[in-house]
Amino acid sequence: MVVGAIGCLNLLLTFGVVRRLREHTTLLAEGQGGGYPRARPDAGAVIDAFEATTTTGEPVSPAALKPDTLVGFFSSTCEPCAKLLPEFVKTAAGLPGGRDQVLAIVAGDAVAAAPLVEALSPVARLVAADDARTVGAAFGVEAFPSLFVVGPDARTAASAGDLTALRRQAPSGMFR
């Protein structure tokens, strides 16, 4: 009888846990995150003021970002960033504005970030080191990788964690 009671209690607790996991799955799928902050701001978010310098000495600010600029935030310690890198480089190389239409921000130790910087240099203007934190804060980045398309009036036109989702949100014709 005791074993039967413990078995029933275990079954009830299991059903409760499964129900709670389904609720959390729904919240995450809807982007609510169960009360946690979102990893990246929604499209239409204002890009806060910032001033940074690229690795080649070019000044960068929200005013200097043209509409339809592709912006990617990467970290040297981020495995998903490493997986996204080849597709990002290929996409950036195919943009009509070329290197001037792409801004890549690389966070992390300079030595560890060197492979990212080397891969991104031919296709993007790069911001690294302390300026990476400044630009990340201006965009509201809380997770890596984070991708944005800049819209008019220093706002984001699209934001996502991968290029497939970004392409769905981006202005039509931007990606070929």
C-alpha cells in the first residue's frame, strides 16, 4: 500500500513537471522568455548614441550607418558564432554596398578573436576590444551572435540570431 501511494505521488509530480515545461516552452516560443530579458531587441528599436573606431581607424556612429547596413556581433568564445561565421562572410560578400555596407563587432580577447577578425576583415568594417562593448550596449545586445539590419533614423529594421530569420525580417531585396 505504501509503495502504491509513493508511485501515485511520483506520477502526479511527473505530470506537474511536464505541464510546467510545456508552459515554459510556449513562453520561449512566443519570445516572452518567462520574464527573462530578450537576447536582442525587436526590429524598430532605437540604436543609442555611440562613438567607436574600426580596426582601420574609421570612426563609426549611428549617423554613419547607412540604411540596409548589415551588423553582426560575434564573440571569440561563442561556438554558435564560429558556426555562423562562414555564412555571414558569404552573405556580406554578396551585398551590393560591399564592405561599407557591413559592420562586424568582435568581442573578446584580441588573441582569441584573431581568427574572427581575419575572416571578417575582407568583407566588413570591424570594431573590436573596448569599442565592441560600447557598440553592443548601444544596440542592446545581450547574446552572441546577434545580427541586425539598420533602418532609417538610427533604428533597427531587423534583428535575429541567425541569417535565415534575419532574411525573413529584412527589407525586401536586401539579400539576393
